[in-house]
Amino acid sequence: MTYPLDKFKNEIISQLKKILSEYECEIRLEISPEGMGDFAFPCFSLAPLVKKSPNDIAESLADKIEKSKWIAKAEANGGYVNFFVDDEYLISSTLRSIFEMKEKYGHLQKKNKKVIIEHTSANPNGPLHVGRARNPIIGDTLVRIFKAAGYDVESQFYLDDMGKQVAILAWGLNNLDSKNVPKSEYDKPDHQNVGFYQAANELMEKDEKVAEEIGEIVKRSEHGESKTIELIHKAYALVLEGINKSLHRINIQIDKYIPESTFVRDKSVEQVINKLKKTKYCHEEDGAFYLDLESFGIQGRNTKFFFLRKDGTTLYATRDVAYHQWKAKHADLLINVLGEDHKLESRQVEIALKLLGTKISPRVLFYAFVSLPGGKMSTRRARVVYLDELLDECIERAYREVEKRRGSELSEGEMKKIAEMVGIGSLRYNIIKVQPEKDIVFRWEEALNFEGNAVPFIQYAHARACSILSKIKDEKRDFDSNTLKHDSEVKLMKQLARFPLFIEDASSGYKPHIIANYLYETASKFNQFYRDCPVLSEKNTMLGKSRITLVDATRIVLNNALELLGISAPEEM
RNA sequence: GGGCGUGUGGCCUAGCAUGGAUAUGGCACUGGCCUUCUAAGCCAGGGGUCGCGGGUUCGAAUCCCGCCACGUCCGCCA
């Protein structure tokens, strides 16, 4: 599908190409600053080719641009050519596009490409905590954005069912008396069981015998001993169920859980090892094998990437290589969302994949941890805020806000419903609105701020639109684009027209926070329209109808964009 | 010691890939707007050496070099 602004853009580009056909240059348009036009063409890079000043070039280009149904005018300004779209034509074609496509408006052409997005992949030894909360939220938002961008998307949770962490949990569950284990006030199985992990971990650090027993569990599971595998499976299954419930609460659905053991069982790890051993970078040390990665630009104290222990068992990264080979066979594009602590491991896997001739390397999004004002969170040391706790607090705070404002009008049930949407939305929005690489220090006051650039602002705009629409009986949406002349109307319309461009940018640049910014801008422009343009009391019937249509179009776009972030759009709040 | 990332008004943040038009917005602060579609809103105002120092360029928040601070990693852990 081609959206109105794409058509406008294409026409500008084709005209510029014709005019500039004698020069070798790439034609790239920017969005003009507000009030200066719709798209801008910078002429600076052309200056040395044409041997004229950017401003002169811009002026002569502006002169040569022909007006059309799309292009209302072209104007030179400070080395740029600013293109003005024909407002009336853009408004009518955008409104038609929105009502034609409804909940699909903004979505891009099907690409017939499969993407596997791996995210969360948390050790199933305890509940999800806020330190890593960015992972599922960034991951799920990417899933939604890539679906909208026309990809066939599958989300995967790589399940560590072989390592030390689950072995510690299994040992704890089987050897500790629940009396000696700290209790959780939460009913959920992940919270109920994490104490066993914490207590066992503490013992292991003090007592060598315990450490040995746990090491034994790891070894036996890797050798495929079914009793041990069963023991581990039973231990983490409950925790995983709890994790899954937490994810559901924040509107996240994982398509597939892929256990690490899969690749040991089907011998693909063994093949990886055999092939890696044959490369010229492979060396042996004390019976263990490693790749020397120095020539790949890996620096530091140790450039050795061990992939096989001297006891013949594999390592996490080795199994990860096998997993990625498998993924590469089933997709055209791989995306991983990982904590920044995985940077080196990820690089090792990437190099190994190259050595093995794997066609696709994953595109990895690293995120910085969320820390507490005093430092880093740790499940092991029980110095954490769990995701469930944060969520409860968000919802409770939201409830108090709703009650304060609407307590006299709404029932408790209605308020609870709204609080749920606002609380969960707040968490997702606050996390997604900043770039993943930025450190976040978690402070309750900031996380639960409900004013300004925060999710209630956006949801409130949506609710306002719904409130207006609920007062109208006529379901038919009629408009005359000629009547929508007010500055606030035109700015809002153009913002709605730009939605597909933002989906394109967010997906091609792997930048989910772009959608959050877009939503904020859209809600803000709607609020300005709301201030300037009465809808229900408008006497001129055609203008009134057109405004109703614009309100409905805004509602659709806000709803679609919120959907991309996995945030509910309340009809009332 | 080395690698990677981050550093933008008191606090948070956009822009950095592809150098270019007055550095984006929010919180907090000051003042104004509810007899009109929900004031979780709107308008106005003050507040900036874009970490520091060099360089490239007609032009640098953006590119290059050096330094500083914070985060993260440098296990036959995951």
C-alpha cells in the first residue's frame, strides 16, 4: 500500500531526479521544521558538484519544480528547498486512507520475510525483576512494530534448562526444608520458589560439598541422564509458569520457548564443536578447546573463547551457537534483545557463526540495566524490586489518581479497569520511551509520574476523542476537506498522515522509542485541536461533520500506535 | 590494563547512523485559563560552556584524536 505522504514524497523525488539527472547524487528528504514546509531537500552536498552556493541551488531548484495535485509550492530557504503539500488533497486522501484501513492504518506492505525476535530469555530461577524489565518490553514492542512493518514475526524465549542457575534451584528444592527458606507474600510460583534458589546459592558459596553436588547435577543433565533432566524440569517449570503470568499481565505473549537442551539432544552442538575444532583458530589447553579471537579484534586480558570443557561438556555460548544456526535456517532476519552484560558473548557467537559459514548473523539490541539508587539489582542477593511489585504499585497509584478525579462519577469496577490500563501502560511507556542504551536509575516518583510526557496524557487524549464520539448517533463519517482550514486541524491531520513514516523509521532503525515520541506528539496536537475547535457545538454542519471525522481518525491512529506499544486505549478515564 | 556503551538547563529526555534552518520536549519553578465536547488538559515566562580539551570543515550536539566521569564485560559461569 502506498500512503498519501509517500505519493507526495515520490513525486518530489522524481521531479528532483529529472532536474538533477546530470549529477550523481542521492536524493534524501527530511521533514521540515514546523511552519517551514512539509519536506525539505538540503542542497549543501550539491554545492561542490554544481559549483554554486547552496542557496543559489535551492532557488533555481525551487523555480524548476512544477506544481501538481500534491505539490502546492516549493520555496528556497537557507540552502533548503521546502516543499509544501496541497493541504486539502492531503487531508482528503489521508482521511480516506484511515477509514479504509482502520486498525491496519499505518501498517506497511507485506514483505514476505520471516523474523525471529529472541527476547527475555531469563534464567527460570526466580521472578522477573525490574533490572531486566527492559528486555521483554523492548522485545515485545519490536515484535509489534515489525509485524506492522509487514514482516512475519515469531517471538522466542531461549530457555536455559541446563546451566548452573537451574541446577542450584533444583538442588535447593530437593535438599532444603521450606522452614529455612525465606517466604514470599506473593502466591505466584516464581515468588514461592525463588527463596530456595537464594538459600541454596548462599550455601553453595560457603560449603564445597554443596557446590560439588550442584556441579554433579549440571554434568549429569548435560550427559542426558533422564532422572536429572526430569528433576531440573520439575524445578524450573513452576518458576517459568510464574514468569509467563507476569508477561501476560503486561500484554506479552511468547510464541515459542526453546530449551537449550534441544541442541545437546539433537547433537547439533556436537557438530558445532567438530567444525570449530577444524578451524585454524582452534587450540587446546589442558584438554579443553578454545578459539583464539585476537585476530577478530577481540582485546583484553583474555582473547580465548572456550567452547568445550576438559570434561567434554559444552558451554552456554557453544549451545547458543547451535541455537543461532537453527534460527538462521528458519528465518530471513534475526533480532536479539540482550542485556549489555552479553556484549562479549554475543560477539563470540557471531564470530563462531561466521567461521561455520552461517548465512545470517543476529542484529542485537543491547539495553543498559535498570538500577536502584543504591546500585545494581541482583536476584541472588535478594536486592531487587520484582516486576510484579512494580506493577502492583503502578496500578495502585493509578487507582488513587482515578479515584481522586472521577470517584464521584464512576463505580469501583470501572475505576479498577481504568487503573489497570493506566498502570500497565505507564510501565511499558516509561521503559520504551528512552533509548535502550541509556542507564536508568529506578525511582518510584519518576516511574509513577502521571503527568506530562507519560502514558495517561496519551490515553486521556484517546478517551477525550471517544467521549466526543459517544455523544453522536450518526455512525457515518462524512467530511469536506475544504472546511478543515484551522491551523490546529491542519497540523493534526499532517501528524496523522505521518504515522506510516514513523513505523518505517522505527522498524528499519530498530528504534521502538520513536513510536512513543510519535504518540506524545499526536496526543499533544489533538489537545491543541480540542482547545481551538469545538466539535459538537459547531453550527456549520459540514464543518462539524468534518471535525467529527477528524476526531474519529485521531482515535484510530492513537489506538493503532498504542497497540504497537502493547498499551490499552481506554474509552473513558 | 583493554573492549563496548553512556554523558544535552536543578532532574529526565529528543536530535548523533546521513554535519546545515532559532538545540526537542517533559518534570520542577513563576504567572494566566474550567457557566463551552473530561483541567490526567491548554497558554505564557525564566533557566543551556550539548562532560572537558584539541582537530577537520564555510559550518560540529552530530565526524576524528586525547582526557575525565559513570555503567558493563574481559570465568573450562550463564
